[in-house]
Amino acid sequence: MKDLRGQKVLVSGFHAPNQGTVEGFENAVLTLDDAGRIVGFEPDGDPTGATILPSGWLILPGFVDLHVHAPQYAQLGTALDVPLEEWLQTYTFPLEARFSDLAFAKEVYSALIDDMLALGTTTALHFATVHVPATTLLADLCLAKGQRALIGKVAMDDPDQCPPEYRDPSAEDAIAGTRAVIEYINAMPGNDGMVHPVVTPRFVPSCTDACLSGLGALAQETGTRVQSHVSESDWEHDYVRARTGRSDVEALADHGLMVPHSVFAHGTHLSGSDMDLMIAHQAGVAHCPLSNAYFSGAVFPLRAALERGLNVGLGSDMSGGPVASIWETARMAIASSRLLESGVDAAVAPEARGRGAARIDFRTAFYLATRGGAKALGLPVGSFEPGMKFDAIAIDPKAAKGTIRLWPGYDGDLVLEKLLYSTSRANIATVWVDGLRRVG
């Protein structure tokens, strides 16, 4: 399929412009300008002169992944049977240290971006490593390959928590390296908003107070988003409170790191007041249900957070999450919410077993995978409304090696539900970013 910039296109599919609302459309007329921005979306528009997609194709907005450890793609599916702190020290930090080798970095990052795009992830919020050259390489590759990306050099300088072979030598080095990446990305030729820098303290335990405060000042000075982890596990949550006397959110806010459209991963141990503080700062949560099952020791109260007004999207958290797919992440978000509601211990009476009123359905999961994640980041993607950039996935339900089976009688939201649960890579026919064909 070809690029669609500057064209009128006849499309069928689904989007969720707002939480709780899924809109299906059939033979709608979508008009793009020469920059790939949607300037018209008419469910009953005049199809004269429109490009027509192959019969049966359905389009969805491109998926948004709010939490990606890009270097960890090289260890996807590794050592998920050990505690978080052991997993980091024994496996993850040594792997990330290898990204001082730019040839290795290019090989891993190239495969990652290609595979994410092939699965329909058109926007990603990436943690890189402590290395400035490898981080700017990741930015170059995202721009060249056409993934909308937000990228941060990881800052981690605390010698009590970071190994000597993999850490910033000082708070000053961490801040200077972060500034260098911000300046590099903001000056990239041809960028035009495709790639954004992100201030990235790994998490409070890995950073000294001087590092956190300096990064907060840098974020405020440059107007740059922040990403980190927040209240991820019993160990991390308790460590921060013991060290600082505050919750993660309170500590991050006090250091100036809770800025608008920043995203913090996990949040399984957030209190109601923590959520309210994040809402007040216009920050959001990357809900990572797959990795939470392995490392967090708790289920994020997703429905309660959404009802409170907190911005939430989905994060694969590869490789704490064992798959690099927002399709699988969305499915797990639904499953974990049902487990939270019903409980899991049959020895407890049914009425006392679960949390109650915690489940979400496929409609909410679809919103989180698309517009919800984009809203958390403050990006004009995730739906097909005028003013949005055209990032989209074309699904071929009849692909020869696909896994979707649409039997007669399926229509409306039932089709979307089938797509969310059944789509595999073989069903993804084409992926566009900014109206330019990136896959297929």
C-alpha cells in the first residue's frame, strides 16, 4: 500500500476519541494534508476520487507504548523468575552496559524499531542507557525508520544502588549528558516533531538527590517531559519512603520532576493522594500489566485511577514484560482488572475475595492503547479526528497466515473485540506514521 499524504481515502474501522466511547465507521472519507495531518473525517462523505483500500481491510489508530526499555529488547524473555533487584543487578545492568558498543546498539535498536512498527506500535516512550552516543543513535534510527518516539538517556548515579561499571560518574555527568541529548534531538535535521527528548531518572533509588534536583531543574528550564518508574514494587516503594520519608510521587514532585505530560511507569502502590498529586501536575501512568505480574507484587487499580481522572496509557515494559506487543499488553490489562475485581484465593469467601468494581472491558483497553496513551503524552495522535496526525494500522482479517476468524453475523463492537483478542503480526497489512507507509 502507498503513502497517503495529500490524499482522500475511503476507510472502514474503529477509533476511540474519548474514554468510554468507541466509534465504528464504514466507508468513511478521510482527508490528509501534505504533512500527514487529518483535515477531514466524514462518515458519509463523497468518495469521488478517493483512494480505496483493499477489500475487507479495517484501520485502527497506531498503538502507543508508554514504557519501553529499548536496550532490553536483547534480553526479552530472560530471568523472569528472580526478584526485581536481582534481575537488575545480575542481568539488566550488565546488558545495558554493552551499549557503549555502537555496533551492538545499532543491531538491537534497529531490530526493536522494525519489530515494534510491524506490530503496529507507531509511538513509543523509550528508556535508552546511560550512554549519550547510543541514545542519540536510537533517536537517529527512530527518525529514519519512522517511529514516533520520545527518548531519554537514563540517569543513574547513586553508587549504593548502581554498579561501578554501569552508572553516571556523578550527578553533574548525568545532568550534562541529559542536556546533550535534549539539545541533539531538538536540533535533528528533518525532525519536525517526530522525535522528542525526555528527562529520564531511572527511578529514585538509582539517583542521588543532587541528580534528581538537577534533572528537575533541567526539565523545567527546557520544557522537556520526564519519565521514570513510580511505586513499582514493595521493595522500591518501601526503599524510597525509608530514604526520603516521602512517597515516590512526593519525592519526584519535590525535585521538580512531575511536569505536564510526563509519564511514570507501574504505580501499583500509589495512594489516592499520590494519584491526586499526579493529576494536579498533569502527569500520567504507564500501566504495565505484564511486567507487574512478574515484579510488582500487586495489580494497578486501573479503573479507580481512570475514575479519579488520572491519565493512563499502556506500557509493554519490555523486558520486564516478556513480549514487545501492545496487543498482548491490552489483553493482560483486561485480564488483570478482572482478577483484581474477583480475587484469586478460593479459600476466601467470594464476597471478600476481590476488590470489587475494578474490571475494564476491551473498549477501555483499546482506548488506552491508542488515544489514552497519546493524551498522556500530549501528542496529536491516537484517533482519526481532524487535527490529528495519521498514524494507523491496517488489519487484514483474511490474511492467509492470520489468526482472525470473523464468522457471519459479527458486526459493530464485536468485530473490534475480535480484532483486539485475535490479531497477530500476519494480520497487520500496513502501518502508516504521519501518513507515510512504514510497513507493508
